[in-house]
Amino acid sequence: MKNKPTKVILTIASILLCLGIFTNKIYAIENKISTVPVVVQELQDKEALANIFREIKMIRDNMRTIDINTQTIKEKSGILKPQITSYMNQLQGVSNNLERHKSIYKDSQPDIFVADQLQILSSVYQALLRDQLILIDGLLKDDPESSKLVFSDYLYTIYYYVTLGDQMLNYINENYGF
């Protein structure tokens, strides 16, 4: 007898929980913001910032070709290091363009705000690339820590920066209408 009321209570609680989850999900889908945030609507030079954003996305897409592994690092390091340095230089150029944009539109808080966000994105990817150069150096020195796949101190920060950058990239891509 004691077991039956417990089952009834658990069943009712489960039903209420499911209704709450599905209702909130439907509400979120129906009420999704269909316009870009106000800060983006008030940009003085949205196209310039959109072009810079597209450039960052292109560099990020090209970064996917970086292939660092323990078996071929000694042969590939002569190709990988200049490739990574090239991406870093491109991102530094993006940063310089953003600084110019901020100085031109210094009276537009929305332009400065979005330029700062893109600057953060560029800096995160630069840190990711710099960390990959450190990983390559560790592999070339036969540092045992560098060859661990999941729990390496080298890879921990690489995963952090790639995840941070990609989350921000997707946020801007989804919400800013660039």
C-alpha cells in the first residue's frame, strides 16, 4: 500500500515536469527574437564590421586545415609553423582594421561595442594559434606532456580557446545579421 501513493506522486510529478519543459521550449521557439539587437541596428558602418566578421570566419575556416600529430610533426613543422604564423598575421591585420574602425567611429558606442566584440574574437583565435605553436615546439622537443591526447596541458588550453572562439563566432553569426 505504501508503494502505490509514491508511484502516483512520482507519476504526477513527472507529468508536471515534462509539461513544464515542453511548454518552456515551445514558448522559447515562438518568442525567439526575429530582429537583430538594438546595438547592431544603430551601427554607423555595419557593412565594414560585417566584412571584418566575414574575414574572421574565413580565417577560422582555413584554420581547420592545421593538422598537428605526433607521427608527422618533425616533417610537417616546417610547413605548419609558417601556416599558423600566416593566420596569426591575418588576425593581427583584422585587429588593426578594428582599431582603425574604432578611431573613425569613436562617437558611436554601438560601433565601438561591436568592434570590441570582434577584437575579442580575433584575440581568442590568435591565442589559439599561439598555443598551437607552443604545442608544436613541445612535440619537437619530445616533451611527453605534449603527446597526450585528452589530458595534456597543451591541449587543454587549445580546446578552451577553440571552444570560446567558436561560441562567440556562432553568437555573432546568429544574432547580428552579418
